[in-house]
Amino acid sequence: MTRNRSPFRGRRALVTGASGGIGRSIALQLAAAGSDLVLVARSEDALRSVADEAGRHGVDARVLVADLSTTEGVADVVAQLADTRIDILVANAGVGSHGPFVDESSNRTATQIALNCAAVTELTHAFLPGMLARRVGGVLTVASTASFQPTPGMAVYGATKAFVLSFTESLWQETLGRGVRVLALCPGPTSTGFFEAAGGGEALLEAGRQTPDEVASVGLAAFARGGGPTVVSGLGNRLTASAHRFVPRALMVRLAALATAR
């Protein structure tokens, strides 16, 4: 992209879940493209490491430590940024859990819904109006290929990502022609440690994983082209995301269950 046409240079991006994985890669690629950053996650040390690396590109990188799975954490971020212009929201922070729904703790279930759905909604509601008023920037959410079909073994996670996809695509239509970009980035399995943290083990869905940098590049390139509503990262993942159009729902669920089985 050229300097004059870049939607990133001279903008300020709020990136959630920026301490590692896809969020870290998006943040650093935005910094390389000339965006100032507000980095949000729970780990201050990891955030400061990302901020230091981003600063090598000559941009400002501010660190906000917050737990976005809590209403207090989201409210604190919004309050601290009340007088800060946010041009781009990258709603990346998310969490999953692997195993039968009946064995999942109510706390784990609530955390997934709060972080993957409520925080995305609240942050978008806080910052999108300013973008629309300035006719600049936009919202990039990180959904998943799990958005496109049920995911037995990760039932709540898949449902939350379906929410993110539907929410983002609706916003895309609502904001058409109003000067902002809205895009749902849907990665497939990615080498981030997500599955190990979810309790599925690092070997779960190991074949064909992309790197966080690859996913980030796809998302930011699609955002730069004008936004969504949706981009799926990787050819194999695009085929998987389209399978529900051709495969009966009952069979699709069974195939998904095989994929997420240990």
C-alpha cells in the first residue's frame, strides 16, 4: 500500500489481546504501517514487550492492563480512553474451552461469553460512534472458522464466534457508505497456544495451522482494501468455512465433532 492511501498511517489502533498470538502480530504489523497503538491484555510484562517492539517503528504504543472478561475491566478501558481518539478497534481478545459442555464449569462458560461477546460489543459501542463522526477508521473483529458451523467439544466457543461473525456482518451493512471499514477476520487453527490453553492439548487440530503473522497479514490486507464483511484466512480454511453450504447440517455437526475430538 502507498503512503497516501494507507488506512493505517497516522491512525491510532486499540488492539485487545495484544500480548501474544494473532493480537500481537496485528499490533506489530499496524506499527510497521505507521499506526500508534493502545495495547490491552492482562499481562503487563508481555504488553510492554510488544510496545517496545512496536516503538522501533517510530510509533507511540500505550499499554493498558485489563481483564476484559469482567464488566469492570471493559469499563476501565473505556474510561481511560474517554479523551483519546481511537481510529481502529481490533477486537481480538478471546478464550475457548475444550470438552463436553456438561463438564465445563459455569465460570469458564461465563468467561467465554463475557470476553468473546460482551467485551466486543461494549468496546465497539464505545468507539464506533467517534469513527463514524470522523468518517475514519473502523472495526476489525477476530471471529473464527468455528463461526460457520457448530463445534461439538467446543460448543460455547463456537457459539460465541458465531455471534461475533453475525454482529460484525450486521455492522458492516449498517455502516456502508459512512466512511468506516468493518471486517470479521476468521482464522482457522493457528499456532498460538490457544488449544493448549483451552484444554484440548497442543496437538488438537495441529495439521495445517497458520502462523499468527499469516493470519494478521490477511486480515489487515482485507481491511485496507475496504473492509468486509468477512475474510477467511487460508485456502483450506475457506473451503471448510464454505462446507456448510453443500453438506447436510447433521453430517456437518458429526464431521466437526470428529475434528475437535482428542
